[in-house]
Amino acid sequence: MKINQKNRSKLIIKNAEEKKEQGLFAWTAKVGSKGQIVIPKEARDLFQINSGDTLLLLGDQSQGIAIVSGDYMKDMLKKIKGKLL
């Protein structure tokens, strides 16, 4: 198959659909003038993120930034604490 713009777009869409079936997603967000980002509605719905929720941002200079639910991290810390006691 010759890779032209139309075929390339089809391949990208097909790959994105396969990733969604595997539970993998990607979105884009713009940073506003005050440093705020808006999490896309599809992502908020999927991960049940609501206004006022606390999110934890994890950073690695070589890997980038990951956003994790504050509730998820609290649960993980409780499990770790329970195993240590």
C-alpha cells in the first residue's frame, strides 16, 4: 500500500482504535496563560474526574509528566502502609 496522506490518516485512526481496545488512550491539552490545563471531557468521563478533585502530577525529566488521581495515590499509600505494619 502506498502511504499517502489519506492512507496515513486511516492507519493512524486504525492504530488509535486498537489502542483504545487495549485500554490505552492519548489526548492533547493546551496550557493557558496562567499555567492551567483543561483535561479533555472524554478523559474526565473515562476516569471519573470531577470539578474539585485533587490530581497528583508526577514528573521525570527524561519521561515527562503523568497525572494520577489523588484518591488512587491515597489508596496505594494505605496499602503500602498496611504491608509495612
